[in-house]
Amino acid sequence: MEKTLRDIEKYLKPHGKTLSNYDILLANISENDGDNDDEEEMANAAFLSQKEPLLNASQRHIYDTVNRACVKEINQRLFFIDGPGGYGKTFLLNVIIAKEKSNQGTVIAVASSGIAALLLDSGRTAHSTFKIPLQLTEDSVLNVKPDSELARLIKRATLIIWDEAPMTHRFAFEAVDKSFRDLTGIEKPFGDKVIVLGGDFRQILPVVVRGSRSHIIDACIKSSKLWQDVTVMHLTTNMRIQDEEQKQFVNYLLHIGEEKEPVHSKVGKDMVKLSDEMIINDDH
């Protein structure tokens, strides 16, 4: 019973509520908080010791850079992890979360989609966590009261993870930025919090109803003034594919997504010619 109430309390706090709002006392829970904290710390330490050695070279570089930012060894605060599918982005983010928790930091882990949020440790959707308005404008701010539990959580946070960031409209990030500055009283991007964005710009960008390509690009976070402060770091090793022929095909697809393959405009808009090795000739 106590564990259930404690879990409910944990999920209520980001919404600005506690069990006391529902006339439920936490006296019995607080007596055992130390033991439960110890259990969580042990589980986190075990996860970190098991997973940290599995990081490859590019993951290790990003991991070390973010850790240095969290302990303020470097001044950089905003990062974007470019990770195509299969490159171990979610795995890396969870190891980064575990490391910051082991350093007694407070981590807020969110994602732009529900499925991506489920894959993060204690992850939730960004709109739910930060109370981002559904109808966004350039002047939008978060619906967070300064004296709420969520406001206190944001002030306390030492690291914020935001996966699948390219899917979200830039107005959402700008709303979070403005509100974080107001809540922390610090006039720096996102109130000088360490922000780690993740995603792949080759995949789904923000949805703009009846929008043209230029509208979609304008809605992307790369079009925001915040992007100039972002350090982009790349994952370079596909963790799912080991066969050399498959790797070549995956790299070919990435080149198409990055517009590095020649386009044959005479044939049609955005038309790419396949290599001879990929074409099956029908002699019949």
C-alpha cells in the first residue's frame, strides 16, 4: 500500500499536485523514504555499472561531454544527439540519465511521442510534463504556476532529456525557454539548464496542417533562434546491423536523406537514380 501511494505521489508532482490535495496523509510513507531511496540508488548503480561499459566510441564521447556539462566543467548547455534508427540513441540517453542520478542530480526525461517516452527511464510526453499549450503561437508560455510542484521540479532539475525533438514545433521549445527563464530568474537559454535533445531530422518533422515545405521547415527547431546555441553530436555506429552489405545499403539510404546523392531533375522532382547493383533486370 505504501509503495503504491508513493508511486502515485511521484506521478502527481509533475502535474502540480500531491496526495495532500486529496486528503491523503504521507506520514507513514515518509518514515520509509530512506529505505526506498536506497533501493532506487542501488538499482540505478547496478544498471549504470552494467550498461556504461557497453558504450561505443561515439556514444562514449557524447556521454562524457554531457556529464562534463552537468558538473559544469564546460559552459555548453544545449546539445542535440543526431541518431538515426538503430544507432543506440535511446540506450545512450538512459545511461546518461542513470549517470546523472548517480551524481544526485534531478533529471526530467520527456519525448515528443508517447512511444518514445515509454522507452526512457521515467519518461513522459513533453506536452504532459511541461503543460505545453496545444494551440501554440510565438508568444506562448507554459501553464505552470510559480508556486507549483512542477515549478519546483523545474528549478531543481540539473538535466532535461527531450527525445524525438525534431517532431515538435519550435514554438513549443520557445515556450519552454521563456518559462524556464521566468521560473529560474536566469536570462540564458532554458534558464541555463543542461538540455539534451535527441532525434533524426531525416524522419518526421513537425506537422503543419495544409502547410507547404517552407512552412514545415519554418516550424522546425532549426529555424528557432535557440538553435544557434545548440551543439550537435552524431552517433556513427549502427548497433543493429553487422553485415557489411547491409551497412552499405543503410549508409546509402542515409545519403539520400541527407541529400548527398545526385538528383536527376530531368526525370522528376527529388528523383534519385539507383545504382546498377540495386536493379534487377527482367530479361523476359
